[in-house]
Amino acid sequence: MPKRSKSSARWLAEHANDEFVKQAQKEGWRSRAVFKLAQIQDSERLLRPGIRCVDLGAAPGGWSQYAAKIIGAKGHIVATDILAMDGIPGVEFVQGDFREPEVLEQVLRSIGSDQVDLVLSDMAPNMAGIDAVDQPRSMYLAELALEFADRVLAPGGDLLLKLFQGAGFDQIIRDARNRYGKVATKKPKASRSRSPEIYLLARQFGMV
């Protein structure tokens, strides 16, 4: 069996001792990432009963699991990811790469003719550990999410989008400001302090 690198061993130890990992396991959430959304929800009230929502990069399903509890049976959630995801009551899941036209069309069919109120995107590339590779990949996914939101959001709708600080970050912020009435960045407590990830919160789509 190959020996783990020092960095991977350190990550595993940190993960095992993480307060949010322990809390997620105790409360039955699928991942610690649920607390990032929950902490933003506490102050912003993005999720509301009965809304229509799309969750990009959903697997293993923590965000959809949390969103479904708030949105309830009268709302509609469509989740998608390249990876498989166990079913969640009230969530329609499409597996595949939504960059591929046939997968995107399947997602759009699942959304239906009505526009949505909220797009969530916790997408991130498979990290190579090389900033010159990882950052462009992450910005590309962010651009895709921004363009997808353009296509499906109702006027006044909201977008919560994972970004990584670095090259291209400022341009994404500028692009969002051209589309949304209110744009801010959020760093929830559950997001590790050493991580360059930060969340773009864009509200009031089309009300610039």
C-alpha cells in the first residue's frame, strides 16, 4: 500500500478533528459543506419555502439536503454533478457534466419552463495543487455558473457561487455587478481560514 504524503496525512488528521465534520456526522448531514450554506442562510435568507432552486456541483448532496428542508414540498430543487449522488426526497438529480450539451439539456428539462429563484454553485475542479492550473479551472467553472444563472434565473433571483481568490477573481466580481443589483463576498466560518475559497453572493438579478 503506498505511503501517504505528509500533506495528505495532515489533511486527514485535520479532517478527523474538524468541528464541522463531527457536527455533520452527529446531525446526519452528508458533508461539512452544509454549514457554509447554513451560515450564509442565517444572515441572508436565500432559501425560502416554495422557491425553485438549482444546485450545481451538488454531490454528495449536503447543500441540496439542507435546501430541501427549507424549501419544502411546494418548492422544486434540481441538482447536478459529474459524480453520483444518493437520492434526496424533494430533489431531482441529473448526473453528468453540465458542460456537455446533452447533460445541460437534461438539466433544463428538469427545471421546466418556469425560471428559478436561486442558483447555488459549490463547484470546484479536481485540484492539482498547482495554482497556475487550478485557478484557471476554478474560474472557468465560475464563469459557466454565471452564464447558467443568466439563462435560468427569474428577474430578481439570486446566485451563490464558490470562487477562489486569485487570477480572474476580480473579473468575475465585475461581471456579476453588471448583472445583479447587489453583489457581496462571504467567507463563512465553516470555510477553512487557510483556504482561498470565498463565496460570491449576487442578488436581484437583472436589477442593475
